[in-house]
Amino acid sequence: MQEMIETIRRRLLAWFRRTQRDLPWRQTYDPYHVWISEIMLQQTQMERGVAYFHRWISRFPDLAAVAAASEQEILKCWEGLGYYARARNLHRAARLLRDRYGGQIPCDYRTLQSLPGVGPYTAAAIASIACGQDVPVVDANVARILARLYDLEEPVKSAGCRQRIEALAAALLPPGKARAFNQALMDLGGLVCTPKNPDCHHCPLAEACLARLRGTVADRPVPARRRETVLIEMATAILSNEGRVFIQQRLADDIWGSLWEFPGGRLEDGETPEEAVIREYREETGFEVEICGRITTVTHFYTRYKVVLHCFACRLVGSDTVARLEAARDCRWVSAGQLSEYGFPAGHRKLLEYLAVARPEFLVDPCR
Ligand code: SF4
């Protein structure tokens, strides 16, 4: 067993020395850079993550810049990456670090976990990759590799299998080499031991891999039972008045909290999208509106949800004074040119991108 562990360590580290990816946060291993990269790469593909990383660092070069920024600036820079709770937590953590830790990112695994948005995986990644501490990391890539390497037959997300994988990751970690070893595992999962069609032929661990030897690679890791995709139908409309359009800022405590949007919401039973828009405007703002045209329909997938958003243009048929804000913390009338200053959730951003390309005249006067 120990001999096998030594072989795996030696081969993986040698492979990493030869092939490691040239990623921007690997230039210095600055804890701030490692932290940003780890938060961004959750649920985000590497290429996209690298592009956003460069954009983020040029806008917020250090922790102090994040702490000093407004939430709106943070969300705007994050716009398009999704899972906006990550950005809000990053902002809160930066302020906490400024106020309680002298603006320094701690290296202690447990202290790291006390920061907003930093769970066991991210804390382990920062502690090992930025600080060189002997802490194993287990993300989906690592879990997949270990499930194959040891041919684990339990569903990979079951509690028992997770414990087994964590124990294996800890046993494999070579003392004093956590930075390279953890990144090597992550790279192997991203480049070689991929979810589909792993390249066993070029894998440095091929000779030790039980799934390869037993011919079970295609069945490992054993997936959790698939949950069905849930369809959610929603409707929204761009309300224009005297050359400006109405936007509102969502409440802070939901998945798209503090982002801006055009009012709208989910269709109720038996309701048409047009009826939903009129009802939502009335309920959320007190505005009485009428539909003056259909714009498009955008579809967005979010975890197991498929969101179909019916998009319309509408105009006021009553007062232009907001009577109430039921689903928002702020609102304003803005020109078409000002919309780019605000962060929108994916569905509304897709609507704006569609208009910019297909019907640019629409934002100037949606009801023309
Ligand atoms: S041999 Fe194939 S399945 Fe096994 S670890 Fe390498 S790439 Fe993954």
C-alpha cells in the first residue's frame, strides 16, 4: 500500500513538473490571487475563469480594493459569471479581513473557513496552494480521479464515499509538497482524467489505476441518482416612459440579490405571459401597464432548472410614480446608455444582448 502511494506521488509530481498549466495565479501564489481564482473557478470553466480573473485583478488589484468597492461595482465586475452569492460573499469577506485581520488573508485552515463563502474546499486550496500547508483538497476533479484510481463502487456523492475519498486524499498527500501535489491532481482531472473519455493512454497513474485494470473506467465515479430538470416559465417587460426605462434592484437575500432587473416574475396557473407581466408590475410597483409588443424569449439553465423568460415591451397607462416596491430595494428610470452600468441576472442580460444585436432601436423607444 505504502509503495503504491509513493509511486502515485512520484509519478504525479513528475507529470506536473513537465506539464503544469501556465495560469496567472501560479506566477506568485499570492493568497489574494489564489483566493479569487478558487472562488471564480467554482462552477466556471477554466478558460472563462482565467478571462474573468484578469478582468477582476485589473479592476481590483488587491484585497483593499475589493473592501473599498461598493457592492454594485463588485456585482458589475462579476456580471456573467453567475452564482452571484460568490461575489457578495467575497465582498463581505474582504471587508471582514480589512476590519479584523489587518487586511491580510490568514493561512489557517479553520480561520479561512470562518470567512463568508469559504467552505472546506476553498479553505484547503488557499491553505495548501498559497501557504504550502499539508491540507488535502477534494473537489469534483479529485473525487473523480480517486473514485477511478481505487475503483470505488459507491455513489460518489454519498456520505460514505465522500469520507473514503477524503481519507484517500489525506493518505496520498506527500508531506511538504501539498502545493504541487494538490494542483497536480486538479490539473490531471481537468486535462487527462476528464469526466468523459479520460485519456488513460497518457495518464501518469495508469499503471496504478484499478478502474483501468478492471475495465470499469466508464462506470466510475458512480453518479448520484439524476434529478429531473424543472421548467420555470417567467415573464418580464421593458417599461419605457419619456425616453427612459424602468429598472429595479432585487432584494439582497436571494440568488440574484442586489442585481438589477426589469420587473416580472413567474407565471401563475392558467396565466398568459402578458397577463403575468401586467399583474407583476401592478403587484411589485403599483404601475398600471399595457403590453405594446413581444420582444423575444430567452432560455437559461440554472442547476436543475430550465428558465424560459418571455420578454415584452410595455407602456404606462397610469401614473409614473412608484406606489410601492414589493420585490426590490431600489429602483430608477435610466436611459438606454446607462443600462451597461448595472449588473443584471443571466436572463435579463441575455435579453439586453439580444436587443443590442438584433433590435438596437428598441431600447431607445421599446413601444415605437
Ligand atoms: S488511468 Fe484513466 S481512469 Fe485511471 S486515473 Fe488515469 S485517466 Fe483516470
